[in-house]
Amino acid sequence: MNNTTTFIRTMSLALVVVAGTCCLEGSKEAKEIKRVMKINKNFNTLLSNKDCYKVYAEQNFNKKNVLQTLEKTWQQVNNCKEEGGEVLILDGLSDEIQDETISFTLKVISEMLPDIQKISLRNNNVTIIPSTLSCFKKLKSLNLSNNRIKSTNNIEMLENLEELYLDNNVLSKISKDLASLKNLTILSLSNNNFGKKPSEIFGKKPSEISKKTTYLKSGKITYTYLSRLSQLTNLEVLLLDNNWIDAIPKSFESLKNLKILHLNNNNITNFPFWISSLSKIEIVNLESNKIKEINITKNFPIYIEHMGETPYSFENLKVFNVKNNPISKKTAHIAELTRHIRQLKI
């Protein structure tokens, strides 16, 4: 039996055992598979039960998407092996793949490739963060973009994670679990549902919504959730653009290592003055919000009080973007504030 056949047989059994949706459920074969799994966690043991595999194959391998998904998975696993066993790309396996199958697949792969450091699971319609990701003890980068994830539960087990991409999901809150990832340097939460509005306008940008639309009063809740991110003090890149956020917590001033901050396409009304305390900040994008005023005296008290004649140096700031905001007072102080900036967009 070659490696491809072995892998496909293992994963096909996973669809029976874990998802429990095929016709074998309740049969002698299904009970035997569950018994073997309970006794022995070595999934290769399942391959010895040829009768179970044969019945499943007869019922399901006529479905092209099942076989194609398994073959594509094996191909990516093989590519990972050939390239050193550190990067696993499982993007777009199938529109119909189930969370349980993804979870089981990762468990099997972790036994084959325990040294994986980077995993991408983009475009798989995943709704939860697979708990079996914790089997990859060396995992540093995880991309779960373009799925249907609603919660950051299970993320706390990935304590060595340095990069996390959760953009283009349906997240509306941030759990305490996410705040426990102290090694994170890159966090992308773009295009989610923080500060979400009624379901009939879900998916639209703030700029596309009528002023007459009645919004849900979720601002305070979102503010509380966002405050948890202030515990991620090693963050260098934070992307929160294209959400429904109307205010940013002052506690973000604790993100002293932050270099890139994207808050564009939200509903922010007040300029986040705490930016003045981020000495390493290089890029600030606040385009397409609802900011009406940037008042240096009001917004940057720290620099005015402590920096004397040159209060607005921002020596590391390279891009400062506040385009498409209803700013009424573009004060002369902005030129002083941004004199080191390479790109100023107002």
C-alpha cells in the first residue's frame, strides 16, 4: 500500500468516525472503529480494519469532492515534507468540508509532521478554531483568513504563536484566550464584525450604510473586547480595518512595540490621542472614519507637556492617513506633527 492510499484511507475513516454523518453510523463497522479509537489512539490502527474501509468507500468514493479533497490534502502534506516539514498549506480544500474533518486531519498530520511551524487554512468555511492545532508544539504562524469563525476559543493552546491572521471571518468579540498569546507580533482582525450592526446590513462597509439606519447599541461591548488586546505588548502589527468600531480603548497605549496600525473603514469619531505615546509607530491608517477634528492641544497632551518646543516629533512615523474623514479643522499644527512623515494623506 503506497503513502497516498494510506493517507486517503485514514482520512476517509475520519469522515465516518468523527463527523458521524454517513450511513455506517450505528452499524457494526462504525462501532468497531470507535472501539479501536478508544483503545488505541494510534490512527494507523484503523487501517487494519479493511471491512470498515471497504463499506465506507463503496458508499462515499463515488462523490468526487470527497476523493478530491483527500487527494489535495495528501499533495499538500507531501509538498510540506519535500520542503522541510515546516510549512503546511491547506487552503481551499472544499466548500463542504466539516470542522470535525479538519480537526481530525490536523491530528493525523501532526503525527507525521510534528515540526510544522506555519499552517494556512484559508478558504475552508471553518467555523471554529480546530483544537487539534495544539498538537503542533512548534507552531508560530497561523492563517485562518476567509472562513466563518465566530469565536477565538481554543486559541489559548497555541502559546508559541507569533503571527495570527483571522481577517475575513465573522468575529464579533475577543475572548480572554486570545489575550493570553503574549508572543504575538502580528495580529490581523480585518473585515470582521466587531461592533456589528443588524443582520440586514451585515457585510457592508460603514460608508455604504444610510444615515437613517438604526444601529445596535454594541459600542461599549466592543470597546471592552478590544481592551483585551492591550495585553499583547509584543504586537508590532495590528490590523482592525473594515469593522464597525466606533472607539479605540486608551489602554492601547500599552502597545509600546506597535509599528503598524490599521483602523481604516470603521466608525471612529474621536481621534485616538494615545497614538502619541507609541514611540515606535511607523504607519497609522485612519482613512474613511467619522473623525471631525484633530486638535493637537487636545489630542496630544503628553507631548505638549513633556517635549517643550518640539512636542510633535514622531521621528519614526512614515505614513499618516486620515483621508475621507469629515475633519472640520485641519490645523496648522498638523504640519508640525507630521514633519518626519513620508506620506501624509488628509
